[in-house]
Amino acid sequence: MSSPSTTEFVIEPGPQLSGEITISGAKNSVLKLMAATVMASGTHTIYNVPDIFDVGIMCQLLESMGAKTSRRPGVVEIVVDKITPVAPFELVEQMRASTAMLGPLLSRFGHVELGIPGGDDFGHRPIDMHLTGLEKLGAKFDVSAKGVVGTVDRLTGGEVQLGFPSVGATENIMMGAVMAQGTTTIENAAREPEIADLASMLNKMGARITGAGTSTISVVGVDELEAVSHRVIPDRIVAATFLAALGVAGGEILLKEARYDHMGMVCQKIGEMGLRTSPDREGIWAMANQRLKAVDMSTLPYPGVATDYKPFLASMLCVADGTSIVTENLFAGRFRYVDELVAMGAKVRTDGNHAVIKGVERLAGGRVVSHDIRAGAAVIVAALGADGQTIVTDTGHVARGYPDLAGDLRSLGANIIERPAG
């Protein structure tokens, strides 16, 4: 994997996409699975691990707390022996997923010190629900400008009603409840496949979790857990990125390992645009052989259209026939990529949490910036439907979510290279 701060992508007009690629393990799952390992001593082995920048940061974070990690292609091994429940602020600030340390450390040690998490900049995303949920289980927090300090003798089971089905809060409360005394019920829990993947690994470790993947999760506390091996589910966001690329460029591809059952709503939405998809015994088959049609769409918690899908779905709509309205219901500030699309000739107007997109036949190449992981993917997808050369700079964000986006697209026939910046 290239250094995330020293490369840029160059895309030229090319042929339609053709061929097959294997979808990597889910970024939004593997980082939480790695965090969960601190709850059990021994050697944990995680398979189907994507070769992305954030996995390296999480390894550094675990090592700074006393774990030993090693990596080989597709595998991370984590040896947990003596762990300190203090996560260095300089590492936490680089990655929002480090928030997932709150529940595991409180559950096992009754203490946690964590910096204010960083990550992509697309609006304020407070961790109040994480803290409030864990407070329902008995934790006490001291929050300052530097970070969060949490303490408890032992977490105690209780009922937690989430005001919003937050993925991160659901994961933290679920992990906190695993070794709490008594039974915990989480109502209005997030239903994402990554929640079920985390619960699957925790249950292998000895946890007693039922209902993961539904809006009500029940956790019966246990006294201890053991180290296990686990395989990460495929990344549905990465799979959707390639479906969007196909929609813009045209062609026929097979996404091996992709889970159609994890992507029902997005497959339905892009189907309305004219892209054909079907479950295949090896993954997902897809074909785009006509100009896309405009559709309206809104982001919603799973099983709705995920906010992570929206930037590259918007890129598809920029070259669709007709006018679309895209509504962002989950996070403020997630239309930053629109300026880059407009610079490429897209006709997009934003108003609060809405974007009105009037499709054009072709975009125009230019020099554009990647503002976050999915915004970077969005402008790369858009460039596949542009005349002339497109240069995408600041691609470090993309490296945080995609093992080798340029190489994978190139293997499907796209005219794209990654080169040193400048």
C-alpha cells in the first residue's frame, strides 16, 4: 500500500469495465473486531483483513497499549497479554474508529482514557450516545478538551434506549455489556451487517449476545472471554463503489465475495437507475449497457441507503438522464465533494441537506481534491465518465478505505494510474 500522503490518481477516458475482482474485508468491521481483542488474553487471528491505512493505525494503537501485532497479506494476528487501558491521544486523533475502545476497556478493566477521536471531516459527530449508553451501565465519565476518562467498578446490565440507531454507540454498548453483571437490552440498536459480524466474533469468544442485526439486542454478561480466530465480512461500501464505477463507465463485472443480502436497498436504487445486478454463487454480477436514469434518494440507517454510498451514487446521477434530488438525513457537511463534481462540469445545487442534480451526458476532466474516503471515491468514479484527463489529489483519504482502488479499477479496464504527487 502506498504512503497515503504522497500519491495522486490520474484518470483518462477508457473502455467499458469488464472482468472480476474480489471484494476485500470490511473496513467498518475489521477495526471494531481488532478493538474487541483487548477483552481476552491470548492470540487472536483475524482473516480477510483489507490492506488499508487504518488497519495499520489500529495496530499501532493496540501496540501502544501493550498488545503485539503482526500482519501478513489478508491476516492480522494480535497477541493480548498485559494491556493498559490508556489509548495515546496522538493515535486516537488520527482515526474515529478508535472510539470503539471505550466499551471493551471499560468492560474488562473498569477504566479507560481516550483522546477525542479524529477521522474524516464531514461534520460534527459527537460521541454523546456512546457515553450516555455506557453510563446506563454504571460508568462515569470526565470529558475535557483532551479526551475522555471513564471509570466503573464493574459495569452492570440495564436497558439502553438509543435516540438514534448509531452504529458506533451500538457497538460500544454491546461490547461494554459483554462482561457486565446481569443482562443488557439495547433498543433501537443499529442493524448494520458489521454489528452482526462483531457479535459473531464476540460470541465465539464466549459472549452471550442475541438479536444482533435487529433493532433489539440482548447481552447476558459473562465473567471472561477467550481469544479466537475470525473472518471479516466483505466490504459492502467498496462493492457499491465498483457498482457505481460500472454505472458511469458501462460494461459487465463480477464482484467476488460481495454479499447481495447486505446490499439490497442500494442494489434496488441503482436498479432504478438502469444498472442490472444479480446475486451470483461467487458474489454479485452486474451490467450497465445504457445511460443511467435520474432517481431521487435519501440516506437512512440500515437497511436504507447508507450515507457512505451517497457520494458515488451522486456521481452516477451527475451523468444520468434527468433531474434527481438527493437528501442527506444522517450527517451534516457531507456535500463537500459537490464542488469537485461541479468543477468537472456537473450541474449540482445544494440547499441544506438536499442536493439537486441535473444530469449531463459527459463530465469534463480537471484537477480535483479528495476531501474524505468516500468523496475521493466519488470523484474517481465521476472521472470514469469524463472527457479528458482527471487528476485527483490528496488521495491519502482513499488509502484509508480502499486497499488498491486504482489497481482494481485498472484490472477491470479503467485507464487509471497512481503516481507520486506533484
